[in-house]
Amino acid sequence: MDSPEVTFTLAYLVFAVCFVFTPNEFHSAGLTVQNLLSGWLGSEDAAFVPFHLRRTAATLLCHSLLPLGYYVGMCFAASEKQLYSPSQAPEAWWLFLLLAVTLPSLACTLIYYWSQDQWARHPLARTLALYALPQSGWQAVASSVNTEFRRIDKFATGAPGARVIVTDTWVMKVTTYRVHVAQQQDVHLTVTESRQHELSPDSNLPVQLLTIRVASASPGVQAFDIRLNSAEYGELCEKLQAPIRSATNVVIHQSLGDLFLETFASLELEACIGCMQTRASVKLVKTCEEAAAGECQQCYCRPMWCLTCMGKWFASRQDPQRPDTWLASRVPCPTCRARFCILDVCTVR
């Protein structure tokens, strides 16, 4: 494990994964395609569409060069393999070199194809062309997108690899290799999934993530999914012109209070500790007399027993020779030993 070959392999693997998926530490250090090539890419705020035409192409090329970078590094880390001379390298490494050279070659070919006719063949340009008027081209639509993106009232959220942007006219999702675009007046939005996470890495609070399907009525526009925090759902709805439908059994919590109530209910009604077959359904609350009167005491235990098990417990504490006294008797709570009578057994709804 201490050999230079293994050490370099592990280090390069970590670097490659972080360079592709760009965690916050890499963003802070500026180790991203956008930052390293900022001089050529330009400004996203100044020209949103041209920026992402170049960014997606540059990202594809940079990521395709990662295997070749590993091979070059291994030439130094494992010099005994003579990788710097492919004809003398082991067959497996020769095949790896062939793959490492093929990937950027294919990427360059695809980027060259995209860039023809002033990037008219790029997937983003093709999508924008579907919304162009007969007497205009995709550049006119791109100009509209650029103008709306510069406005400060746009809705924007999400990680760099899956950003969601909503302007007055457009719904967009920016990913690592492409940009999805749909016009608001043509889309149907549906909340298809909600996932509850106990802790958010940013706030250490419970968070609910919603998945919304954006389907365009325009033929040729590919449907896509956007994900966002349920706390941002209200702000998104204010920016959208079309209503958002919810799939069956999808519950949206738009505030921390909503999340707390659901968590409270789930913790409050656990499985009955007596039979472990049904939910706890009863709580002992002193209702027979005034708080300070009588023999019964207030129980502060949360609901942990079902009605059947509580009844069995109550019956097990009775004198089998005096069944006439059962209904009027008092027994200790099975958990805290506070005394209660049958009138204190309340059903939780």
C-alpha cells in the first residue's frame, strides 16, 4: 500500500471524483472548469447562453482528459513499467492508453460538430430553436434568455451541478453537461416524489426534498426533473405561471413547523411495546377527578401501549376472586407507576 503506484492511483481517483462532482471544498479552492477557464468562458451574468454553450463543451473535454492524465502520471509513479514507451508497456496499459486517447478525440469531434454554424448544433441551441419565430433564429430566443437571467427577481436554487433557474418566461435546469430549457406557458409541472432527510448538511435540521417533473407541450422539448427544498416551494410557485400538480400521496411541508409536526406524530405513535404488532393508541390522562383530588395520578408518559395491551395489563392487576371491583379499581401505569383508573384511559386520534 506504500508503493508510489498505489499512492498515486488513490490520490488521482479522489481528485478525479472531486473534479467531476465538485464538492464545496473544490469550489472554494477554485478547482472547477468554470474558474480555471473563466477567461475563455466569459461571464454567466453577461451572456447566459453563450457562457453555457462554451462551459458544457469545455467540461466535456476536461473530463474526457482525466484518463489520459492518469496515464501520464503513472509514467512517473511507475517508471519501471516503461509506460512512456507504449510499445514496451504491458498490453493492458497499452489498451488503457488507447482508451485514454480515444475519449478526448471523440469529445473534440463532438464539440467541433456543436460549434458549427455559430453553435447552432449544440443541444441547448437546438432546444431554443424550437421556440424561435419563423422569421427569427435561436439567437433571438437566446437573447431573451440572457436578458431575463440578468434580472434580480429570478428564482435560483440548487447545487452547481443541478441548479434550478426560473425567470418570467423560462424554467431551466443547469447540469454538468447540458442545460434544460422549457417555456413557462408550455409546461406541465408535477410533484412526483418527496424525500424526507433527518438532517441537512448545511443546517443540521430536517429537510424535505421535492422532485418536480417539468414536461413541455412543445414537441421535441425533452422533459426533465428539478429538485428543491420544500421550504423554497412557495417562492417557486410565486414565480411560476402554471400551477403545480401533486402526485398521489405526496405531502409537501413548506415550513420547519410542518416538518416538526410530522416528525412529532411519527415519534409519538410508535409500535405498542406490549405486542409490537399495532400502533400505540392510548394515553393515560387524569379525567376522573380534579387534578389534586382522589387516588389517581397524572401520567406523563407518551403513548406506548395499544388499547388491548393496556386492558390486559389492567386485568392482570385485579383480584380474580373479586370481579365486581375491577371496573372501579386503580392500578399503576406499566411504565411510570402513576396510579390510574379505567376512566383515565384515553384514545389517541
